[in-house]
Amino acid sequence: MELNRRTVIAGAAAAGIAATTLGGTAHAAGGRKPAKELFGKLADGTKVYRWSLENGGTRLKVLSWGGVVQSLEIPDRHGRYKNVSLGFDNIEDYVAKTPYFGALIGRYGNRIAKGQFTLDGKSYQLSVNDGVNSLHGGAKGFDKHVWDVEGFTSGSDVGLVLHYTSVDGEMGYPGTLKAKVTYTLTRHGDWRIDYEATTDKATVVNLTSHVYWNLAGEGSGSIYDHELKIAASRYTPVDSGLIPTGELAKVAGTPFDFRHTKTVGADIRVANQQLLYGKGIDHNWVLDKGITAKPEHIATLRDPSSGRTLKIATDQPGLQFYSGNFLDGTLVGTGGHIYRQGDALCLETQHFPDSPNQPKFPSTVLRPGETYRSTTVHSFSA
Ligand code: BGC
């Protein structure tokens, strides 16, 4: 990230701008408190705020609605900033139309088959919102609630703490789940997410973030030229409803082999049953490192045209890579452009989909007295 900061300052100098206006070094010393403004109102009058943060050359805008990353700006190799995350410029579209743009996902990231699972001999029926399955927490998941948000500065870091309490039985899940998510922008410009949750009854939990990345800038076209590397030798094949079959299949010899850097589009049109099921890539990678005590680097995404590079580190065992297959030209994004299939991709660090029904997958059960914790760090450079 030293490289990133130097690039930013060099770019600023070339453009005749004082480096301090770019935020990174200025905020590293001062740690300016994040600021909020009114973004819009829900139909019932509830106010939705937008928080602005900047540190180490990264600029982040976050909504109290769903903890949504509404905008994430980073510089290219010449210090030119672009928003690299898909989103909307108004609250109405977030409420009515969003395919989880930038949102926090809970209680359970990705699918649970038929919205059903059994825990300690008790069966639960969840909200079903994706054919016969439950997706991203059901019809009204964590992305569709207003979170309590507070800004903070801590040393050279700036950030937000977001709280949401999901009541016992919400969307069919047992237990009152208290979720706390911390977004931190470090002085190096890294965006770190720390998730925490506690419950008062045994339940399942799998939190993640649903940013749609396009490192050339949102609305600039497809991500098929982006280069990607994922540290995973296996993935979880799915059935026609995108539920894992339970197999941990080798990526070797398949379009899912990203162990060596290749472009996202390289094999996306290969005739392959798994790609047909997902209308492209919509699969979970089994990270070689497994569950780790600390975040470890697992994926690198790079846009060759701008040089913008995203590195992801996580302590989680899985990575859902979704190539924006269901974007269908019906949404107008932040910059006024229509989003089409493949205009962005998601890299969601998490436990594997449908784990509550898959005894061989790492457990997602959380019990009273335990604290669910998960951390993912996004590092940027150019
Ligand atoms: C899922 C996709 C789904 C998308 C919704 C992804 O996490 O894997 O299947 O369509 O979220 O935007």
C-alpha cells in the first residue's frame, strides 16, 4: 500500500494539487471524524444517512440503509479517482430494485436449500425468496434495514460502527441476533470489515458484504478483462438451483481454475454445465488456507487498463465469486449509466452456501455465549 500512497501523491503533484487534499496523508495525521448527511427518506419518513470517510487515498460513502457501500473511490496509476462499486444515487432504487449493491448480507450469505434446516432436532422454515430457496437472509435481510451507525477515529484509522438487532424469528431464524459490523479505513487506504454477532438461542449465521466491483469504474463496461487470481484448488459445484451438491471438486481442468492469474472472461463462455446453471460464474471457492485465526490474502483482482488492483484477505473458508450474471440492463447506476450483464463482479468472503444442510461443510452454528467473528480486508493499489 506504500505504492498506492506514493502513486496518489505523485499523481497529485503531477496535477498540481496539494497532496493533503487527497485525504490520505492529511487524515493519517489528523484522523478527521467521518461526516454524515441526509441521503433520503423511506416511505414511512425514516431518515437514511450517508456517511463519508476518507483515509490513505481511499474514499468511502456508506448508507445507514443496509450498511450499503454507495461509492468507493480509488485512484488509478495516474492518481485519477473513479468510483469502483456499483450503486444508485437515490434511496428509492435501493429500496425497490437493488440486487444487493454494496450491502451487508445477513443472517445468512447465499442460499439455504428450500429455506429449511434442522438444528438440535428442531426444524426451521426460513423466508424463501429465490425460487424454492432462501437467499441472503430471505425477503427482508440485513440489507433491507436501517442500521445504527456511528463514526469514529482511532489513531490513524477512521471508520464506522454499524449495529443491527434481528429479533427472534425474523425471516424464520431462531434467536435474537445482535450484529455489529465495523468498517475501518486505515492510513494505508485499506478497507477492513470486522463482523461480530451474538445470539440468545442456537442459530446459524454467515455475514458478508455484497460490493459489485468494476475497477475501471462503475458503468464503464464489462469486467471480463479484469485479471483474477484465487488461492483455491477446489470449489463447490451446484445443482440447477445453485445449491451446492456437497462435493468439493477440483478446479484443475475446469473454467473455475483461477490458481494462476487469468482474465474473468477467459473461460466464461466455455460450454460447461456449471456455467449454464449460474448463467456464468456464481460459485463458492474452497480457499486452500481454510479457516484462519487472522485474515490471509486469498484473491487479487486487477484492471489492466487503469492499473487499479484489489487484494482481499480473510479469515473465512470460502469465497463466492459472482460475475454479475443477473444484471440485465434494467438498472441505471450512480453515474447515470445502464448496468448490463458482466458489468461488475462480487467477491464475497464467507462460509459455504447451504452449510446448515451440509454436514461435511464447516459449521455456521452460533450458540448463546459464543461470539461470531469474521474479518475481511480489502487493499488497493495501482
Ligand atoms: C449470488 C447470486 C445472486 C446475487 C444477487 C450472489 O451472491 O451468488 O446468485 O443472484 O448474489 O445479486
